Amino acid sequence: MAKPFLYVLIFLSPLQVFAESTIDCHCFQERVFNPQRTFAADRYFLATAQNSFMALVYNLDKKQLVKAKMSGQSADQLWIGNDLAARSRHSVTEIARVYQQSGSWQKVVSQLSIDPEALGPKYLGQLGHPEELSNTIADHQLVTRLGISPERLQKARLAGMTTQQLILASLLNPDPLQEFDALKKSSHSWGEKLFKVGLLDGQAIYQRIEEILGG
């Protein structure tokens, strides 16, 4: 069974890491809902929802996942790397090595002789477009693991919902687009919505996702 896809610094120099990814800082100052500053923790809630979901889907240590992002790895890299490992007989170490050497997901697939049938034509066609492929991978997990309707998911993506937003909204409503639209029309924050249903911090969000996936 493939191990979690977490690049380490022996594979990527600092310059390579920062050049290849958009850094999403996880040094959040606000990590719980504050009724005096209702939007203060929203970025944290969105980030921790995605981290929790990815960690549970691919059997990762969430703390290591957060460290990987703090080192400069993008969510796209982590979605793609872990998914390729899960779909192939190759370890994440092999995948990381080839990606570091080539800077290309197409070359990772070809050099490691990953079975194209295990990926499918859409997946293969998006290897050169990491953001699109990352969304495709996440969407598959959102449908199969969180039970979002493919039709509603497509509409949500067309409406501009991000993977982070989709995961968090799904904890509040089986129809994430409906929840997202209601949030936009109101003056409420994600934190307020979560507080109302008892999801007070990152641990509560993790446990809720774990309950859904375990059920």
C-alpha cells in the first residue's frame, strides 16, 4: 500500500519548492470562532477542512500534511501525488523523485509506466494542467466519499466554488452550492455557520469528516 505523498527537502531544494508552488500559509493566528470578529478564523476553517479531508481519504498524518504545505508544497501537488500513488504500484518516494527530476506529471506517469487505464482519458489529458487535475481528483473524492451529487457538484464548480469551500459547505448541507449561495446572500461567516452546528475548531471539523467517511 502506497505511503502518503509528502515531499521532503532532500527531493526539492528551497528554490524549487517555492518556484513550483503557490504557498498557502498555515500559520493561522485565529483558529476558533470569535463572536467579536466573526470572519477572523474563516481562512483557517477552510484550510483545515481540506487538510482533514485529504488526510482521511489518503490515510495521511494530518500534522505532516500541514508541515508539507508550510514547506511550500501546494494543495495541487499533494492531491495529484497522493492520488497517483493510490492508483499505481509505486511509492510516493518514487513519484516524488521523478517529479523533482522532470517537473512534469506526464513524465512521472510515463517513466514509472503507470497504467493509463488506471487513470482514464480525462485524467491523462489534464496531467499538464495541475489545477484542473487537482479539481478532478478532489471532485471524485467529494462524490464518492462525501456523497455530493455529480450534477450539483458541476453546478457548484461553475459557480466558482473551490475545493476548500465544497468540503466545508458539505459539512453544513448535502447541497454545498445551496449553502454557498445562502452564505453569500447573508452577512454571516463560515465561522458563524460552523458555530451554530457545534463545529467549534479544527478537531471538531476533522471528527465530523471522519464520521461521514466512516459511515
